Amino acid sequence: RSQPVLPMMPGVPERRSHDYVRAGTTTLFAALDTATGKVIGSLHRRHRAVEFKKFLLKLDKEVPADLEVHLILDNYVTHKVPAVKTWLAAHPRFHLHFTPTGSSWLNLVERWFAELTTKKLRRGVHRSVQALEHDIRAWLADWNEHPRPFVWTKTADEILDKVAAYCRRISDSGH
């Protein structure tokens, strides 16, 4: 934001400026352990295959060697370049699963990103990339002190039935 967020007071809602000054960006790669809720995260200044491979290396070090690693990813090109494919071929315990376009809701780490956004970032005023990264690291550390797994509120059959109904609806649309 270009101005500090003004806090709520009795009878006055929180106020914030509509504009912001872009101080730069950061990329957060994150892997959620669906059983425990623990998140392994890695911040990078760029979003290229080089940074994604660094994240894969971090996962390889932090996840016990006797476990298979299943990563659910979006279809971003960074995840599919030859350098990443070569790395994956040399690390067969890693399995990539890609969500269909527009189906990020299938990936529970996206729910964690929503928590990060609503509870830490949306109200924040970050005057630098370093300040943003500091807040993200603090959120990640705090989350992992008391991780909470996300639980689907519908059964797999209910979700699949809804997706099938949607697919029938769009395929019958006549377009």
C-alpha cells in the first residue's frame, strides 16, 4: 500500500489506500504434507526452472529418503522444462501430478496459500521485498510450530460427481 493501513476503531472500519507501490516480487514454492499439515517452503526472487530445481533439491533433503514424494502442480511451464525432467528421471521417488487448468482448488497447498494471504499478507504493508519475505518466513515458521492438516468437507465421490456434472454441462453447452 502507498499508505499505512488505518486500524478499526469503534464505529470506524479498517481503512486502506486503494493504490500501492510495487517494490518487487518474490516467488514462494511450497509443499504441503497433507497428513500433518507441515509445509516446506522456499522463497526465490525469480520463477524459473532453476529456482524450481532448487526447491526440488530442498524437498529431497527434507523429506525422508524412504518416502515417495507426490507433488501436485499447476501447468506452469517451469515445471515441465527438460532440465526438470532430467532431474526427475534421476530421482524416481518424485512423482508429479498436474491439475487441470482452472482446477487449483484440487491442490490443498492452494488452501494454505489462501491462509497465508488472508491472515498475513492482505493487510500487510511491505515497503520492500525483504520485508515481504520476512513476513512469509515468519508465517511459515509459525505455521510449522503448530501445523494443521486441511480436511476435505466432501467425500471424493461427492467432489467427482460435481465435477462430472460440470463437465456434462459445459460439453452440452452447444459451443
